[in-house]
Amino acid sequence: MKKLFLFFAVLLATSVLFAQKAENLALTPPMGWNSWNTFGVEINEQLIKDIADIFVSTGLKEAGYEYVVLDDGWMDMQRDAHGNLLPHPVKFPNGIKAVADYVHSKGLKFGLYNCAGSKTCAGYPGSRGHEYQDAAKYAEWGADFLKYDWCNTEKLTTEGAYMTMRDALYATGRPFLFSICEWGGTSPWLWAAPIGHIWRSTGDIGPHFGDFKKNPNSWNPMSVLEIIDKNPQNEVRKYAGAGHWNDMDMLEVGNEGLDLYENQSHFALWAMLNSPLMLGNDLREMTKETLAILTNKDIISLNQDKLGIQGFIYAQEGAVQIFVKPLANGEWAVQFLNRSENPAELTFDWNGKTFKDEIFGYEIAFSKDNVRKIKDLYLGKEIGKTSSPTKIKLAKHQSLVVRLLK
């Protein structure tokens, strides 16, 4: 018995000593769906099965979305006598494994949520003091993804707390995509790459485009534009790459509060800046216009580009902000975003312009000897060449998103 105890003690010590995050995950920004933005804690087994079905029937799976993630509120309010998490008995009467098995049967991956503190943000049992126990339970149920929040974490340090859960996940032997959700408060881009696969670089998002003060939510979720301006993204992009991405929070595309042009601009910005594309709308009720945005393969290809370089702000010309992004095949993507509340016009003369990525060293100079074809990624057709100026007319918050073809 003593030898057996010693063997397991050495085994545990070794697994912790060499603990690391799972390899070969999130080589491009992860794509999927999360329950929180639309449903909060009002989630249940049938909803998740419906979402998995819709992934397949609408072409979302084919477009690259693969994770179905249960956010806060899936568990019972109390642990069992042994300290194990329990699924909420009404919401998930057949348990979490049954849900995970169903998601997997559709060729998709399944994710769960918990929190580093004593309670989750919605007041359910957090993982503090139960990290290894909880990780083992997630592995037993077949989870592939863990979103780990940062509520009720008195006197914990972010890096240490997330390292503990990373090590607990690694000890299970099951590869988990680990999502660090501490809202960017302790500059996770400086420390999180060896710990997680994605980390939140901003506060929580809300379903609005401009100033959050126009929104009545008392907890002040950030607007799309505020998230773009946070940090700003130009400064944190150097820390992102294959297996470690800045996360600007889940998408609000298709939710009440954004119009068609705002949905298009929002989706393109997340694609250009290599944020995970985690849907947050009710897929059961989305319009054809919303589905067309979410399955636009030309826009998605910018996010999933194998070069893995986060785009950056090139210039501001009047109300129009210009983002550029180098791509793997030597092509470039450009987004012209009208940030104003009014229509905007711009004549962009490519000749003599140079896009230069000071961090990663990519550069393109436009001249009569270096002409690129211009493809509008929302219209899905070529609209000219860089040998002539591009005349742009944009409605409020509308974007022109183009790919400069060789």
C-alpha cells in the first residue's frame, strides 16, 4: 500500500511539474456559439441540442463553426456530498454527458463554463478549491472547451489562478481549449500565452455599436466601437498568434440593437482582428441576412487565414477608419469603416500608398507597377483595381471590406 501511494504521489507531482496547455488547438481563432449573450442562465438540454442541429442544417458547421459552449447557469446551486458539481436537475435532467454526447454525434465539440472564484458571476458554485475535481468531471462528461471567468476571486492572482486550472485540465489527459475570461484587467496578453488558448482583451460586449451610455443596461457593457478602441488593439496584436489569441468577446451579430450594416461591420472587424468568432445570437430565429453574414466564407477566410496575423489600424480619414491585414498568400485585406452617425464619403487613392506592418514585417506599396484587383467581400465581386482611386459611399456604421487579389 505504501509503494502504491508513493507511485501515485510521484505521478501527480510529475504531471503538475510538466503541466501545460493542450497543444495543437486554436491554431486559427476558434469558431462556435456561446449561450450567454442571448439566454443568460435560461439554458436547457433541448436548447443545446437544437443549436447543434442548426449548426448542421444551416451550414454553420460547414462554414467552420465547431464549438457549442454552455455558459453560466448549467449547474445546480449546490455541490454534492463529495464536492462534485451537479448539473441543474430541471435544465439538464439527463446530465451534461448526454448533452456532450449529442453535440459530438453531430461532429461538433462541446464546451462548459466555470469561474476561478468561489461563485460564478451568476452565483452558482465556482471552482475555487475544486479545480482538479472539476476538471476531472468535465473530462468525464466529454467537454472539449472551458471558459473560465473571474468573479468572486478575492485575494487570488489572475496568473496563478489560471495556471492552476490549466494544470488541472492537463492532468485529465483530455485536450481542452482553455478560454481565459478576466476581461483584460491584468494585461493577460503579457502572461497568458503559455496558459490558455484565448484571453479576453476587453470588458464584456453589449448589443450596441456606439456609446454604451445610450444603452440602459446598468452594468455598462461595451459597444463594438469601444472594444475596438480598448488598449488599443494595435498595441496588443503583437502578442497574438497560432494557439494564443486576443479575444474581444462573443459576437452580437443578429441580436436586437444592431442593424444590417452594423452587423456586417462588427463581423468583419472581429475577422480582421483575429478575435474568436463565437456566435451569441438565437440561431433558431436568425434572419436570412444574419445567416448570410455569419457564413460569408470570404470574411471568415480573413479570420482563419493561416498567416495568423491580427489586422491593425492603418489610418483615419475623416469619419472613415481604415484597417489592414496581411494574408498568407501575399494578399491583403482592407476594411473601410464609417464610425460616424451620418453617411460618409471617401475617395481612396491607392497610388503611392504603402501598408507596412511594423511588428511582423509585412509590407505592400501600390504603384503603376504593383496593381491589385479589388474584391468586395460582402458583394462577392471585383469592383476595380488599385490603379484607380476607389470612391466609397458608406451609410452610418457601414463598412467596405475588400481583398486585394494578386
